[in-house]
Amino acid sequence: MSTGAIIEGRTGPWEMVLGLEVHAQVISKSKLFSGAATAFGAEPNAQVSFVDAAFPGMLPVLNGECVRQAVRTGLALGCTINRWSRFDRKNYFYADLPAGYQISQYQHPVVGEGALEIALEDGSTRTVGIERIHLEQDAGKSIHDLNPELSYVDLNRAGVALMEIVSKPDMRSPEEAGAYVATLRAILRAIGACDGNMQEGSLRADVNVSVRRPGAPFGTRCEIKNVNSIRFIQQAVAFEARRQVAILETGGTIHQETRLFDPDRGETRSLRSKEDAHDYRYFPDPDLLPLELSEAFIEECRASLPELPAARRMRYEAELGLSPYLARLLTADMEQSVWFEALLAETAARQGRPAREVAEKAANWMTGELFGALNRLGLGIGQSPVSPAQAAALLAMVADGTLSGPLARQVFELMLETGEDPAAIAEARGLKQVSDTGALEAAIAEVLAAHAAKVAEYRAGKDKLFGFFVGQVMKATGGRANPALVNTLLRQALG
């Protein structure tokens, strides 16, 4: 299979057609229709109200903050905000759904159509249509691996507010599906509507996959439920598309069904035949009035939005002169972007230079040295042992010649271990760069005296030996010599 949208099958090319239903848990202190808490990691069944447990006579009360976050999300994605929407009951029976139905929005969602532009690794962009965003309550969690004979039910998640963000079938490759989820997650985090922690289940996706001959009508789709990482989404898409092509090329038929992705095997497997809307017997919830939004409420939601990742990315390119790659990397996560802006402000202030002049070096250091160290330590940017102010101090010491590149890396490693400021580490460990002309001239004289034969070779025209002399001087000074000054003084001595 190619890395693009086309699968080269035995009988010719096939095209993937992908659509995603992303379930984003709304950031709110209480659930969608009850006052129960929503904090992650609580003891099983410790955050369950009578409403969540569907006790007789309990009535749902809509959480206004959840509506606000859904509207803000719709505005951030350029969607139509429906002034009138309605909650319906979606009827199905499962152990972790106490009421026997889920309160959702079916025909009349709170948010209508919009679009999301995604950037791909090759620098190209693609626009993915948004079909709708609707609010619904989450189900509980069934636990099957704690007892060989019994299953357990944890209702802490039951009733938690979800936004289901439904895309149009506009994606054509695993890369596009991954970029779509990453871009969507960055926006949700930036506006504070969802924390995007896929490992905790607060962002997960149902992936709809079908294949067709290029330009042909859409094929029959299969839905892969509850995929909880971008890497798994891409793997699931690739496997499922190949599976469907193999069936079609041997004369088989694709049956619409719901499937699960097994990350250990890297494959999908059948769960059940796909239900249609009529199977759920939707009808308006009799306990909830239709939701009507005022223009003032919508404008308040709009005014509350921060600068979005796409706008921030364009600002980094236009105002700071960063490459599209660096700008995209730094705006992929709101916390990273905030950290970078703090680093940039501190660096510009310490060096007394405009932000644009120091932005590229600051960005390269952050995406290279810092990200590499945090990945190695298994830490996120919010857990960095080094603060933006400390990082700016380190960059300033490099800029003014106090530290060379190699010495700066040594100091940085010690900063990660100790949390100390770079100046204190450099002073205590004797890691400052030597820029004393007299001391360097003495070191150069000793090196040249010790390698008289090579000096003669150099002077006879063997210019490549110059690097050897630089290395010997650096070795003699414990790597602390100012490289630029070493080069200048060596050329004078050898001349």
C-alpha cells in the first residue's frame, strides 16, 4: 500500500474514503444532566447521582456550561450555530446504560456544518467538512478482566457530557485522518473545551472506512469503534482498507458492520452488524425542553475564544519569520505554544533584541534540545524541570559567548537533573567558555610545539590539518575554549 490515498490492489487502484466521529469529553465540573463530579481517576462508582443511575422519578437538568463549550467549539470550527436544537432518547440496552437509553441529539443538533483545514507533512493542506456537533451523555464502563466469571460496571463516566464531532467523508489516507484528529485536538485544548487526553478516554474516535475505485460512488462502510490514539487510528484505517480491498478483489461483498481495533495485533475484528437510526427508536426526550440560544449568548461565546492555533501559526510565520515546520510544531499544542511565547519574551528581554531576531534560535532550541530531553524523560512540556526563564538565561549565555554549544548542552543536562539556574551551574562546575586571549595563545603555543611535524605539513600546504589543531586546542582546554577565538588565534599562529 502506498503512503498516500491510493491502494494498489491486484486488480488495480483503490481509494480510501474516511469519515470520523470524534467523541470529546467536555471540560465541566459536573455532568451533562446532573450535579455529579467528573474528575478522572476516582474510585469506581464514587461519582454517581440518582440521575446517572436512572433511579425512578429522577429528572435531568441541562448543564449550561456544557452548552457553552459546544457552541464555542462550533464557532472555533467555523460552524453554523443552531438557535434551536432538541434532545432525543436513543434507545438501546447494555449493562453500563442504566436507563436503557442515552440522551443525545439526533435530527436537531446544537451545531451544524463547518470545516477544518488540516496541514500535512509534505506542506500541503486539505479541508475536511464538519457535518455536525451534537451533545450527548456518555455511558458507563463495563469491566470484564477482574473476575473469570463476573463483569463489573463503573458508572462514574455515565452522564458525562460529550461532544460528538462528525466529519464528512472527506479524508483519503491514514495521514489525513491523523492530521485531522491532531488539528481538532489542538483547537479543543486551545479553547479549553476538552483536555484531549486520549489515553484517559476523554477524546476518542469512531472511524468509518470504505473503499472504491477512484471516482466511483462511495462503497459500503464499516465503523471502527472507540479508537483512542492517533497512531491506532492510522493503523486501523490502513488495515481495514486493505481488508476490504482483499474481499472485493476476490468477488466478496462488504457488509456494513461495527468493528473493534486490536492494537496488539494491529487489526480490526467484527463486533456486531451496524445499526440504523430506526433501530434506536429515537424520540424527543419528554423531560427536556428544546434548547433555544440567544444572539447575546452566542456573541459572548465568540468573544471568549482565544487566538486559535491556525491564526497563531500564521502569526509565527509572518511576524517571527519561523518556517512553516517550526510554526506548525509549536502550535500543535496550546501548552507548548504558551511555553514558547514565555521563552521568546524572556530571551528577547535578556539579549536586548527584538523577538523576531531571536525567535528562530529559541524555536530550534526548544523543538530540538528541550523536546528531545522531555521525550527521553517521558515528560510533557508542563512537567519540564527547566522553566522558560531558565532556558532564556541559557540561550543568553550562549549568545554572549559565556558558553559554547557543547558546554551549553552539558549545562542543560545538569539543569534537567538539578533544576538549578545555568549561571550557578557554570560557575560551580567551571564550565564557562575560555575567551581570555593570553590563556588561549599559551594553549595554542603548547599544541603547536607538541606537533611540530604537523605544523610543517600544514605550512607546506596541507590545509586540512587546521581542524586537527582546533581539536587539540579544544582538548587542551577541556572543551571550554571559545571556538571562534581559537580559529582566529590559530590562523595567526600558523600564518
